[in-house]
Amino acid sequence: MDLNFTAAEQSFREEVRSFLRAKLPAELSRKVLGGKRMEKGDFVRWQKLLHEQGWGAIAWPKAFGGAGWNAVQKNIFEEECADAGAPMQLPFGLVMVAPVIMAFGNPEQKQRFLPRIIDGTDWWCQGYSEPGSGSDLASLKMRAVRDGDHYVVSGQKTWTTLGQHADWIFCLVRTSTEGRQQAGISFLLIDMKTPGITVRPIIMLDGEHEINEVWFEDVKVPVENLIGEENKGWTYAKFLLGHERTGIAGVGRSKRELKKLKDIARKETANGRPLIEDQRFRDRIAQIELEIMALEITNLRVISAEGEEKRAPGPEASILKIKGSEIQQMLAELKMQALGHYALPHMHEALDAGWPGDPLMEAYADHAAPLTGHYFNYRKTSIYGGSNEIQKNIISQMILGL
């Protein structure tokens, strides 16, 4: 098997690099590479710039305004964007709900929602988890009762990432209590400005407001916002989760963080000897680099099969989710170990773009200031999108037949 890129693929890489040099705002790149706090406007600005280029949705078919790229092109684009410090394209609209609308929505829904996702007009969030219904998602209790041409929705969602910024939320709701739990779930699109919706912040260990709990009190949702058939939402939810878990792999971002780890390890320590010269630590770097390479090849195989067979990722997405999240956590842990006592203090103000820095940490300022918060943040990667334990169950049942 030839793992080298073709001349055409190398040419495509240069095209992406040229675009990033010309269009990626320097202040956004500095924020990303420096681990600074990103604002809503930062993400929206970048999405609009990509849309103007025709690259707003690299995985979408051209029929819906996407770039229609193959798996290798997607991989190259994501790697170059990560390396250059481009803001992450938020997955909730582009990668999660959009494929569901394309596959199961009616023509009116596709025409209404997809253009506003790709051009950055609408910000979406996800309404899956509830208190007591996370890994056991089928036990969710938020009700949607049909009342004429509306559903009346009542209940609570939690761990809603960036819901404080969202214009819309896609929700799993219970429309029936008959039969199996999975059989009574429907998939609704809900305008976050609808009366009766309250967003309450959940402040994380690093002091940041990234996640929320969202309350619904007799919220009226038009029936036309139902995706597909009533009580068939579990099918659509599994379809969506396959796309989410593939995206969690984060190969490009992990390769960027590996470069940062090597940069830290090459700096002289207190005894004048760079950490990279320590054989045990160098072996750990080599091990995680090999794991990233294996993850990248697996990711290419999965997204290639998705494009060729026109299907959602299957249980193989669980493999990507498990390994991708473990690698992200290992990289954060190795950087903490490499920085030693410089990594201990967490300064909330250090995440501000205008923070002048701490002269005591000058040699490591670009790495140390945000690291403790990021370390704690990455502990969740093995939980969200379906915990790694659940993913192992999926693999054992669907691949190994156990």
C-alpha cells in the first residue's frame, strides 16, 4: 500500500496553505495557537470566510453547497487548518445535524436550514443528554406532546456545549411511552428564542462557561420541525452519533499538539539538558506519535468507506472515538509532565487575548498559561459522544459479535 501523497494531493495541500496564508486572520491564529479564549464572533467570522471560498462544508455533497472533497482532501485540509491555528469549525450544525437533515429531512427542511448552517447564520447546539440519561440515552424523559400543529415540549437537557450562543437546538424527545424505550423517541429542531426556554450555565473546573443546562417549560414547537417520522428518532440519533464520534478523533489537532510537546521537550531544563534527551520521555513521545499515525490511517479508511458506500460511519467510528480521545488526554498529560512546576498554576486571566504574560514563565509562556485548564477540559473527551466504555460495548457487539 502506497502511503505517500500523489502530486495532485500535494498540489491541493499547497492550495490550502496559500488560502490560509492569505485569509486566516492573524489574531484568530494567535488565539488558537496560544490556547486563548475563543468568542462566538471568532468562530462565525472564520466560517463565513470559508463559505466565501466555497469551503464552508468540506464533507457535504456539492448538491447542498459543500466542497464534495474526497477523504484525503478532507484530511489534508483539517491537518493544515490545525497546524496554521485556524479556529475549529463547530460540529453541531455542519457535522451533526446537517447530515441528519440531508438524509431524513423533507425538501422544505433542507432548503430552510442547510444554507443558514453553511454560511454561519445559525449556530446550533445539541440536546441529547439529560440528568440521569447520558450513556443510557434511551432512558431520556423530556416529553413532547402533540397539540394540533405543535408539540408542547417540557423537560431538561444538560451538558449542552456552547448553548448560550445557539440559535437552534436539535433535541431527542419522548413522544411515546409504549413498547421499548428506543421506539418512543422523536427528533425535533427547536428555535432557542421560543418562549419557555431557559439556559443556565455550568461552570467547569477551569472556570470557563462552555456547557449549560437547558430547561423547557411548555415550549411550543411547530410539527413541521419534526425530522422524519414520529417515534423514529432513535434511528436518526444513531446516524448522527456516527458522524460525531468520527469527528472526535481530531487527528489534525493532535498532530499540532504533538509538535507543541516536542517544542517543550527541546527547551533546556534547569540542569541545562533538554527533556528530549531523556530516553524514557523520548520513548513516550515516539509511542504517541506512532499511535497518531495509526489513528490517521484508520480515520482515512473510515471516511473513505463513508463516501464510497454512501452510509453513516458504523461501529468503526467507536474505534476512532476511543483512540482519538485517549490520545488527546495523553498529549495533555505529557505536556503537563514536560512543563513540570510551570504547568501547576491556572490563571483564568491568561486565557484573555490581551494578557501580557507572566515574566516568571517567559520561556514557556505560550504553553504553560492555558495548560492546566486544558488538561482538566480534556478529561471529558472519553465521556462525551458516548463514553469509551459504551463504545467498547458497541465494538464487542457489532464487530466481534459478543
